Amino acid sequence: MKISGLTGWFVSIAALLFAGCGTKKVAPSPPTVKPLPDTMIAAPVIEPWVSPVREEMRGVWLTTIYGLDWPQRSAPTAEGLRKQREELCRILDRLKREKFNTVFFQVRHRGDVIYPSEIEPQSTIFTGAGKPDYDPLEFALKECHKRGLTFHAWLIVTPLGPDKHIRSLKGESVKSRHPEWCVRHNNLWYLNPGVPEARAYFASLVREIVEKYPVDGIHLDYMRYPEKAKIFDDAATYKQYGGNMDPAAWRRRNLSDLMADVHRAATEKTPWVQVSVATIGRLRKLADKRGGDWTAYEGVHQDPVVWAQEGSVDFLVPMLYYRDDLFYPFLEDWKAQLPDLPIIPGLATYRVVDNSQWPAQVIGEQIDSARHMGFPGVCLFREDQLRHESNGIPQIIRERFAEDVVPIPIHRKGFAAPIKAEIPRLTRRTDGKIAVSWDKAAGETAVVYYRLFLRRFDTSGRMQDRLVADRIEDNSYLLPKELTVGATRIEVRLQAINKMNVAGPVSAPSSMEIK
């Protein structure tokens, strides 16, 4: 029940007077206020400001291998490469329009990378042969940030591909240069996580990326032992490094050491970079639940609980590419085992179009369930299924992603929230458009971005709050004209966020009458 006006004031005063220790005191009666003739006494109504957005990761995996998502075809000419870049811009425009906020962008394939590297050969996927006339990683990162999309560099960790792929790299592959670090398994080559030098090698790739590009995160895929790991041929490595450990425990320790190496490489000079892993969808075997031993812990020797305990991972994206009783019990288990770590369920939109032929509604139900259970977002595999209205996925996304959200914050020791943002200024330009500008808060030493909120009042007295923009890098913003059409007055507020999306207090408002 709400208490308002003078009644609320009297109740508050009485409560303060009765509070405290010792002898009870009787509150004096409030003075009688006699109203003047033809006047009414009423407390002013002040509408409290409430942020119109909540925190939620809306992620998508965007592949750059095999022509799956981008680029869908190689381009041997300069004109073709220009169209290739335009293709990516259209993809990112759509993701922004559909209110995604996080892109896991593939930058390493099978021992080759999409950017000019001093460590590994550059992929020919963009041209068919040779290198493109632009840096695909630099371009994609810039275009994501231009749209306020968080960019996580997605790396395939252990698989190096078949012999044919190794030969195509012309002696530049890690397999050719360091065969002692590699293991052949099921006719494919893998980096051996049990070799300390191999772990250091992969960590050097991570270090190269974060020092060369302003990525928001490092995202690891296939950070595991391969399928049928029990027959992985690492007996010699175990003999050299295993000591008295159980082989399975030793393998889990190898991956945990690799995680520690990666986290150190990612954050040593760029402490804001987030580290995440796409794990197997089921964490562990559950009694009386089907699914066998194809699990993170038992099947491929991942130990996310230890990673969390050792502080080497910031969030996890388990690939829960299942439905019904293979989905919900295991989803609950992730939260039970890792209650303090952000878990972002990875959902299989591809199942709608492959031989599984799931109804699109399955994805909608899984998004709803993840929200209901308190998970801070979802990630969809993969981008291509979001384009085609015929499969039903775009409609599901529009329905579930209708409201504005912001990326989830990652809280890490030593990273304080930004201080309160300065009050923004509103200026009407000669062309009628309204510009918002502001100063960095005095005493703020960290690199910060900004969120801009708008409250508008229309002629009927209605009030509407909304997020105008997120992750603004500059100290100014031009309001789109459609935000002020039909408004009688607007208010804007500002909020600073750090590179890990942790937000500071919201500024006081600045207002303007709209003529």
C-alpha cells in the first residue's frame, strides 16, 4: 500500500521520533496547519528516475570459416573485397537493429588466423589465395564498436585440421614448425595441451591480439580434448609430465593451466579484456538423466569449476545444443555448480534448419526459460540463421529482444565503478537538431564510455523513458529527430561505464522545452 502526500510525511517523522534505544519517547502531535481560503495543500509529485534498461547479454557467434556466415564467398578483386566489407556492415546493421549487443567474431580457424600475424599464417578465406587488401579483424572490430556492439575475438584452440589443410599452409603451420607439440587423432591434427610449450604458444597468440587490437574479450572454443578423448595419443607426454596424477585429472589440470596462461596473456597489459569459454553443453553426468558421458568434465576434461575458483575465466557460454530433458536439467546444473559466475546458455538456432528440424518456438522457449531461471543472457549459434524469415528465427528474436538492454557487467577485483557522470548540456543547433555534450567527470582517471538516457513528455502528459545510445566513445551525441517529434519537453541523463561494462551513478538531468 502506498503512503503519499502529507500523510507520508507525518508517518516518516513519527518513525524517526520513535526510533532509538532507551526510554521510549512519545512523539508530539504535529502542528495544526490551517489552510488559506480557496487553497489546497499538496506535496509536489516527483516521479523517481528508474533506468529503462536491464542488463542482458544478447550474443551471436559469427563464423569466418568455410563461407558459413562471413565472408560467404572469396573475393579475388579489389571491387569484390569492397562488397565483402559492405556485406559485413549489413550483417552488423541487422544485429544492431535486432538489439543484439555482443558479437563473438571468429579470428582463428585451424592453426591460421584472419589478421596479419607474426605467429601464424593468415587465412586465404577472404581472397581464395593470398591476403586481402584490408585487415578483416581491424575492420570488423571498428564496425562493431561503431554500432555499440561488444567484440569478443573467438579463437579455435586445439584443432589444427587434416593433412590437406596443413599442407595448404606451406610449412607455416605450428604442426610443420613444431610437430613435437602436436598429436594426430581421428585423422586430424591437434595442439597437445599437455605440452607446456604448446600452451605458451597459444597464449602468445592471445597476447598478440590484445596488444594489437582493442578487443573487448577473448573467447575460446574447442578449449578441450577432442571427441573420443580416451584414445588421444598423449601417453608419452603423460609419462614426461603426468607424475603420479590420474590421467584424466592430469588432462583437466593441463586445460586449467592453459586457461591460466590465456587469462594472464589477455589481462597482463589490458586488464579490462574479458576471457570466456564455449564449453560442452552438459557440465557433468547427472544421475538418472540420459546423455551419457559426452560432458565437459568427464568427456573432454574441462573443469570450469576450477577455472572459476582460480579466476581464469570471466564467464562461460555452454553450448546447450539440445532440447527437452537433454536441456533443462543440465541448464539448472550449471547454475547449481557455478552460482557466482555468469553463465550464458548457447542455443542452437542451426537445429531449426538442419536434419533436426526443430520448430523455431523451441528457441523461444529456451530463451524464456533462461530468463526465468535468472541467467544473464543467451548466445545463438549462428549468425546465418538470423537472416531468413522462412525459418521463423527472426520473428522469435524480435519478440524476445523487443526491449532495450545493455551488456552485462563483469566485476573483477581492482576495477572500481566509474564516478558519477557530469550533467550533460543540451544545445539547439541552427538546423533545429538537438546536440548533447558533456565533460568527463573531474577526478575520473579510467577510460570510460557513456550511456545516454532520454525522458520525453508529450502533449497528452505521457512520459516515456528510453536508452538512446550505449558505449558512446566521444563526449557528444546528436539526438535523432524522431526522439523529439511530438514532445513538449525532454530530459537527458548520462551514465559512465568502464571497459568491463560496470556502470557508475547516473547524472542529474538536463532538460529542454521543445517548441
